[in-house]
Amino acid sequence: MLGDPDISKSAELVRPAPARGGYFSRSLSAKLLVLTVLAVLVAEALIFLPLLANFREGWLREKLETAAIAGLATVETVLPDTGSTGAMPQSQQKALLDALGVQLVAIGDAERNRLIARYVSIAPIDRTIMLDETTALASMKDSFGALLFGGSRALRILGSTGDGAFRTEIVLLDSQLRESLLSYARRFFLLSLVIAVVTGLLLWAAINRLMVTPIRRMTEAMIRFGDQPTDPARILVPEERADELGIAERELSAMQAKLSEVMKEQQRLANLGLAVSKINHDMRNILASSQMISDRLATLPDPKVQRMAPMLIKSLDRALHYTQAVLAYGRAAERVPERRRVDLRAIVVDVCDLLALGVQDTGIEFVNAVPEHFEVTVDPEQIHRLLTNLCRNAVQAMMSDDMGGVGVVRRLTVGARHLDALRTQIYVEDTGPGLPKKARDNLFQAFRGSARSGGTGLGLAIAMEIAQAHGGDLRLAATGSTGARFEVEVPRNVRPGDEATP
């Protein structure tokens, strides 16, 4: 409620407890570093198999070429090409095979195939590999198999060497191949880990500088602002940067400034409500006494008293009713309208009498432009308050210093018309000086939309709330140096059960 001194506490945010966990679960930069390292390792793992297959093929081709060169050199040295068909001594063959790490070497060309050397006894062949015909997918499969399951299998390797004039064949155990593959895999893993860590650190440092630090700065600013949102010193001062984070900082700073003003207004409204509730309590007693005195005045035989007393009694009755509902603005909304079929012209006449436009010489001409027997379905008390607020504002504008001068027309007109089968329009038009820019920019906002110095702006705010409670709207149709015009639209016919919910 408006008079509750603890209303400002409802605007305070309950800050949730910080998430539990270690540093890596709470730090965005730490998570970024770990994710970067993992991403690089995953990327390295995806290229590991093709590189492993390429290493295996290179290792096997190197074996073929080394065996071919060594075999040819040995044959030419020991058995020159003199037409002899003999072979190297067995001891020399063994020495050559041990040096090459194979069990058999054979070389062929376009004319003949020649067995260079072989062990007396070789292991049964487990797999024959044609290097020139092996596909990339098969090579990756064989490389992975050799890495995991190799070590005791005998392989027969065939492939072209040199410029393709020779075809070399060797037989070897894949234990050396597996050792080389394991060594390559270890080096690759260590290198990948170093690359991942270095890349992660560099990327972490860059993103931490460009993104995480500004985000942390905004987070700390929000926490500081949340502790005391009415302190202007806690509003974030944005940095001069044109990227998305710079935009976010500027928007956050603007939002904090606006929220700070709203909190101040809420506190002011709470204090005002407390003061109004105290005044309202004493005012009811004063008005009750005044009502008793007015009842006694009504018994005097003086003609002027008899003419003025009913108006005085009606005004006091209405004032007593307002004091009972004065805190309605501090609640969420106006009460639900109690709609009746009313004669709008009669209500406008009563508003004119309440403002004493037809009793004293105010210099203001009042025009009731509502047609005779013009009926609308509204809450009579609420629509009376709406028109009273609009007309009082118009009278105050026309009585201001801006309306000085001989012959200046001061006219207040209230009219109405049916727009169509569903809508009715009520308008209040004056010949005053119009609304200033500040009032137009903050129109219908309490404590900010006043057109005069010292005003509260509550009149238009209450009028808008009443119009919306009826399922309609209130708008400023025109304003300028020759006057202002407000238009209210309400539903023309409302069936029982169709009342608008505020």
C-alpha cells in the first residue's frame, strides 16, 4: 500500500547464494582455458590417424628403398654381372639381412627377378602389403591395427623403388614397425599437448583481456549497484569501445541510471503515502465536522444560502468519499468499475458546479457540448473523477500567467460523440497555452508529467488509469499555443459480465 513505510523493501532483489564448487566451476576464464585445450586435442586426434598412416607408409617405403640399394650394391660387389647365376654366401646374406632388419630381400626389373638374400628359415607370411595399390582408408586401418595389435606378425612388403624401374620385395616382422609407430604416437601426443596448452593460454589471455575482464567488471558493477541502487556513484561508467561489450556497458549504465531514478521515486511515493495516510485520518474528522455545519446552514431561510448549501453539501460528501479512496492510487490499480447507464451531460454539469465555473467570475467560459440525453455505460463516480481532473488541469492552465493579455479567450469545452457501434469518445478541449515539452515527454507519469511548477502529475495518471480500467484509453490529441485537447475512448455498450479487469 502507498502508506506502507516498508514499500521500498519490496524492490530489493534477493541475491541467490553463489554456486558451490571449485575454481574451475566458478571461473569463466578457467572453463575457457580447459575447453580450448580440449578442443585443440580433439582436432589433433582427428588428424592423428592420417598422419600415422603416412608415417607407416614412409617407414615401409624407406625399408624397401634401403633394402633395394643395399641389395644391389652387395650383388654388384660380390657377384659382378658376368653372366654368373650364383648367389651370395649364406653368411653374407645373414649379415645383410641383420643389418636391414628383414628376413628376405628380392629385386625384380623388366627382365628378371633376383633373390638377393633370405634366412634359411623365415616365418610364415601373415599379411601381404602392396604399397603401390593400398588406399588411404586401408592404410589408416592397417596403421591403427599395427599400433594396437602388431609385434609378432610376418609381413610381405612389395613396392616400386627408385624411378619405378625396380620392384622390391621384403619380408619382415612388424615388431620394429610397431615400436616406430609407438614412438611416433608418443612424440605426436607430447607435441599436440604442447600446442594445445600454448594455444589455450594465448587464446585465454586474449579473450580474458577482451571479454572476460569487461564482463567481470560489469558483474561487479551490478553487485555494487544492487547493494545500494539509489547511490549515483555506484552506476557503471562505460568504457569507450564500439563492440558488443561496449554497447552492453552503455546500456547497463543507462538502465542503472533509470532504475536509480525509479527507486528514488518509489521511495518518495512511499514517504508521500505515509504522510497522506496521516493527513487523511485527520481530514476525515475535519470534513465530518464541516458536513454537520453545512447541514445546519441548509436550515437557514436566506435565499443565497439555500442556493449555495446543496452545492456545499455535495462537495463535502464527495470530499469525504475521496478521503476514503485517497490511497487507491497506491494500490496496484483502481477498483473494478461498477458500470451504470448514465447521462453524461448531467455528469459534466456536476463537474462544472464542482469547479465553481458557473458561480464565480473566473473569466472562463464553460461549454457543455455533450448532446442531450447522451448515455454511456460507465462507472459514474470514476468518470466524474476523470473529467474533474482533466477540467481542473485545463482551468489551471488558462488561469496561469501565460494567458495574460486583453481579450484573450478562455474557453473550456467538454463534448462527446459515438465513434461507431462499439466506441464512444469524450473530449476535453481548452484554449490555454498548451503543454510544455517536459510535460509531453512524461505524459501520464505521476510526479513527472506535471505541466506547472509544483504540480504532481497525479491528475493525468489517475485519469489514464480510470480510462484503462474501463477498457478504453486516454490520449493527448492536440496541443499548442492555442490550446490542448484530450480524448477519452470507452466501450459504448458493455453487457453484464463483460466488465474490464483492471
